[in-house]
Amino acid sequence: MLQAVFFDFDGVIADSEPLHLRAYQSVLQRDGIELGREEYYAKYLGYDDLGLFRALVKDRGLQHDGGTIDEWIAAKSEIVEDLLSSAGVLFPGAVECVKRCASRVPLAVASGALEPEIALVLDHAGLREYFHAIASASDGVRGKPAPDLYMLAMAKLRDVKVLNPGSCIAIEDSHWGLEAARSAGLRCVAVTHTYPAADLTAADLVVEHLSEITIPRLEAIVRDNGREP
């Protein structure tokens, strides 16, 4: 029986990846560093802020002092919060999908975004009440593709319900997220908001739109111990 549904945030509920890229670009350009769209989506989208900046510094061989990355993170967070508060960022069908799933099982967010960014969007959309827990970069655990965010989200939900990971579904949009959820033992649905279906083959079910995610389809994945029949 389906026990819980875990939502990634950026790229699943919120069409916020372009906003994160704009914020990264704005911060990095102050120091003469360029980050193009293709490079971001190919190499860095799966990282949280700390992971992205660390990876970029390493990949580019950049020189920086100990406080540079902390300054970049703070500046980026300020920019992206402004962008999120001023834009309608929910994907079509996101509200209905969340409510549909919440009518049956507890929900949690497992995301590499910061919790204030997540809460800002959920509160504005009237969705915060539907989530029993949020695991985010604010919790200080490793980002995706490590399983930590999903393991933490499950731990937080255990106050509501005893969970078997194989009876839980993660909804993701990237191969990094799918790897994280799989490593934590969850079943997976991928939505092609960010990457094509060919890049999301690790999922049990791939859909184009959130409207395609229904309770019977999720229950079928759990019941049949894998891919939807």
C-alpha cells in the first residue's frame, strides 16, 4: 500500500530552475565568471548552492578565499527569493497534484533548495498545509545525488507514520534526484519538466504533466514492486 509521496521542489512543483540560473549568473558575473544555460543544465542543476559553487570553483580552477562561497550563497539566496516572490512559478497542475496526493497519504518535500525559498512559494500558493515535512539544503545534509535529503524527509515523516521506503514514491525531474531517491529505497516518478524522458529512465513511471500523476498509478507502482504495468 502507498504510504507517502515525496516531492522534489525546483523543476517539479515550481518552474524555478530558470530563476535559480539567473540568480547564479547575477552573482558570478560580479566576479567576472560566466555560467551559461547549457553548462548549468548539463553539469550543475542537481547541486544545492554550496555544491554548485564548490564544483564550479573546482572545475574552473578558480582562486578564492574562505569567505567567497559563503558570500556567493548569501547573495544568490537574496536574489532568488526576490525572483520567487515576484513571479508565478508553479507548474500547471501542481496545486491539483499536491492536493490529490495529500487526500490519500502524508506528503513531504525533499529538495536541494533552501527552506525559506520553498516556504515562500508554498505559502504564496496556499500549499504549505499539505506537507507534513520539508527536508532541504537548510538542514545541512548532503545534496542530491546523495540519498540524505530523502532519508531525512522519511525520518521527519515518521512522526506521522511508520514508513517502508519501498512503499513510498518520489516525484523528480532529474537523474540526480532519481539517483538520490533510488539510493534511499524509494520508487520514483519522473516528470519531463526539465529533461526529456530519455534522460529519466531510472524512474518507474515517466510523465509529461503533473495531471498524469494519479493515486491509482502510484499505488500500482508500489503494489507491483516496480514499474507501472
